[in-house]
Amino acid sequence: MDSSKLVWCERNAGRAGMLGMAISLVSTVPERVWYVKAKGYKPWLNPKPQDTKDNDEGGHTIWYNEPDLLQVVKPLLSLQPVTS
């Protein structure tokens, strides 16, 4: 996801004068996540060995490097806590 879109989504959690909350969980290590391009296909329900391979190997996973993504997003965020 484009970092500017991620920041926009988090900043717009509360809309129209309503209180909102955005929670982001960030892994400290790269992790393999499901990334399925086939509409309606849910390999996580009954994964086959081929399903767990990377997309470029014909599978349905990608490596998601959240520590790197966090470094891109951090400068765009105000890291000050929100008070009410």
C-alpha cells in the first residue's frame, strides 16, 4: 500500500465530528502473508502446498516487510498522542 494512502486512512478514522480509532499492528520482522489475486479463492481455509508459495512461483503469498514500510510512513505521521 502506498504510504500516503495508509496515513490518509488512519487520519480519517473519525469522520463527521464522530470519534474514531485506527489500530495498526506492525511486525518487527518480515512475514509471509496471503495475497490472492483470484477473486473468491480462499486458500487459507484449506491450504495446499502450492498455495503457500510466493506469487511469482504460482502461489498466493507475498513477503510483507513491515519494518521497512514503517520507516517510510513514520515521517508522515504526527507521533504525538491524541488527547480528549
